[in-house]
Amino acid sequence: MLFSELPLANPLQRAIRAVGYETPTPIQEQSIPSLLEGKDLLGIAQTGTGKTAAFALPILQLLLDSGKFRAPKTCRALILLPTRELAIQVEECFKQYAQFTAISSTCIFGGVGDASQKNCLVRGVDVLVATPGRLLDLIGQKAVSLKALEFFVLDEADRMLDMGFIHDIRKVVALLPQNRQNLFFSATMPDDITKLAATILRPNPVRVEVAPQSTPIERIRQELYRIDKRRKGALLKELLLEHTEMKKVLVFSRTKHGADKIVRVLEKAGVKCAAIHGNKSQTRRQEALKNFKDEKIRVLVATDIAARGIDVDDVSHVFNYDLPDVPETFVHRIGRTARAGKDGIAISFCAPDEEQDLRAIEKLTKIKIPEGDKAIFEKLPPPQKETPESEMRNARGRGFPRREKQAQNSKPAQTPPKAPKQQPQKSAQPVQQAKSEHNSEQLQKAGFHKRRRNRPGSKARRRMRESGNIPN
Ligand code: AMP
């Protein structure tokens, strides 16, 4: 099938040609005709399948057909997404596809001032792309109302729930008019998502399922490096310096702090890179993303939440600097490469305490990841013995050491009651562990007193002293 065979108006056909699409992707082929008939849709699909055009094109067509006009402070179609990056991206798609029509669109998301967003809503808008928090905020301020809504799209529903948006979604749904067409997209369909879909969609929606999670993986070449945590930075640096063909590299870090640290290591080695995560301002995140897309930087370091749904073409390599706790996240991560029929390479680092995560990933994907070229280890500094300080640092990424987490999970009833005083649980645990193995002199030798957070007189130091873990 060709796009030209779909019953889409000339301005949309022109826009499709302008963006260079010829044949619809499977999700587009399956969704567009039913949506044009006004049916509700349940789509099980990930980013990268072409799902944005699958819902945007028929919505634009129906908006053109309806002959209605937008009223002040209302919208006719609402697309709800979990992150600002996704919202911006989806609105850009709407703008592209609607470029030869008079249909208007705007995007609202948190983390920035709301004045310009409110301005855009004053005269009403045809398509509103929003994140849930800011939408409810602006509805509360009476900057926009959903009373004239004709189309409702909930995208990335599983991620929405992961990010704790369920209450916000329910609030939004309660404000929607009864008579509307609904589209619901999710990469996975666990029970809670199925239940949520049933509260939004009309009975018997069209169900479209594309690209099951395991499909893209086969096209991705994978490599595994078993490496201690402290040398991961050096390994990443060496691999990047040795392999100049690694041109557009996405590195996943478990934590925001970790992402910043990776950037520092790479910048020191002269590798152009930037990080995106929740602590970066919206402007910085957009700038980093744009520079990555334009290949002004070679490496983008991201946390899972910040990276979800970011659409960057031609990512040559994905690095799992830390393995994710949730194996499905691994599949989402490496699916950022090998897009649009291209090949891609995913390289994973596995520290001794991540073996369990690796087993879960290999079980889910049914692929044993082959080990990478061990010659690279000769270029790395020798492994160092763990010090109390490094143990503490490593523990921080996971909140607290894994064996304690497991012990807690397996014996919830025996979890000691909370200390009566202001005992800082997270930091005290590794320190207690360190103390059981080293005396205070060793702690000092390890440079505890030199670190900012533990310097004499600091809050952390005072807490340690109070809890009796460090004398004086
Ligand atoms: P999405 O899953 O909507 O994020 O789309 C992923 C990528 O595929 C985007 O870069 C789209 O521009 C591109 N795309 C969507 N539909 C088509 C199509 N029919 N032909 C070629 N590329 C497409």
C-alpha cells in the first residue's frame, strides 16, 4: 500500500511527500483506515514504529472534515504524553503533517514558565499536546477547558503509570466530554494498563499490535564487558577513543549523578558529550538533544526516564553503562539503535553485582550476550581493591547495597524499626558496614575527611558522629 492510496486530503498528502514517507508502516496501515471511520483504537506499539503519524494523520483529516472551529481557551484534540521531550517531539510531527493546512497546534509541559503557554491557548487551539501535570495546572487556572474536545490520545500509557501519573490521568479523563474518539497506545499491556484502557475506550475498540518487544533485538549486534564499577568510565573512554566509527552514541546511566560523572570523564578525554536527565533544565535538555541530533556532540548520556521516546535517527551505538533493574527497560534502551531497518550495536557493562540483572535480561530476550574483545582491558588501569569510600559510592546508585535490599525483601517482618532519632538510614548503612570492616584510622586514610560531604563540621559528618559511626 502507498500513502497516496489512503483517503487523506491533498494538503496532508503533500506534507507526507514533504517529509519523505512513501509507504505506511504496519501500524499506520492497520490504524489509519479504522480511525478515519471514527473508531476507538488500542495500539500496542513502541516508539519507532511510526505510531505518531498513525494517529496524527487521521486526526488531522477528521479535524479538516468536521468543519468546526476552535473556540477560545479550548482544544479539539488532546494528546497526553509522559515527558516534555515526547510532547515536543509529537507536536513537531503535528506541525509537519499540518504544514499545508490551517490547523493549529501547541505544546504544554512543566518545568518552564507558563505565561507563553497560556498565551498560545487564549484563542483556542486545534491540537493540544500536553504532559498531565501542566495540563491540570492550566485547566485549574482556567487557561484551557476540555469541554469541546473531539479526540483524546493517551500515548505511552505504560510509562505514564510507571511515572506515577495514574491519578492525573484519571482527573483528566473525568473532565472529558462523553462524545469523543479515543486512542490509547502502550508498549506493553500488563493488567493495570488493560484496566485503564477499559475506562477510557468505548466498547470493542480496534486493536492493533505491532513489533513485539523481541523483534528488533535480533538485528542488534550485542557485546558484553564484565567490568568492576570503578573502571567502567575508563572502559567507555577507551572504547570511544579506539572505535572512531562510534559516531552517534547513546549511553544509559542508572542515576542522574552517574550520568554527570560519565560526562566529566568523557569531556576530560576530549569526547564531545552532554547529559540529559531530570535535574537539567528544559532548555539544557533540548539543547543537548539538538546538538546530538545535529551530530555536534558524539555522545549523549541519559537516564531511562529522560531518554524514553526520544526520537533520534541513526543512533550507531547504545551503551548500557549500568544494567537496568527491569529487563524490559533493556529492550527499550537497545531499541534506540537499529531503527528503520538499519543495523545497530549495543554494548553492555556488567559489574559483579549486576550479574543478577544480566541473567534476567538474557532470560527475557532469550539471547546470551557474547563477550566483547578482551584486548581492551590491557589499556585499562588494573582493578583496584574496594575501599569503604568506594563501597559507599557504589551503594549510592542503588539506594543501598543489594544484599541488604534482598534481605529486606525476603524478610520484611524482621526489618528493624526506624531509629527514634534523625538517623539517616541510607547513608548510615554503608558506613556501618564499612566500620565493621575498618577502623576509624583506615576510614581517614581512605580520605573520608577530605570528601566534601564528610568534612569535619559538615552535616553528614555530624550525622555520622551522632550515630556513633565515626568518632569525633
Ligand atoms: P514514531 O514511532 O512515530 O516515533 O516514528 C519513528 C520515526 O519513523 C520518525 O522519525 C518518523 O518520522 C518515521 N516515520 C514514521 N512513519 C514513516 C513512514 N511511513 N515512512 C518512513 N518513515 C516514517
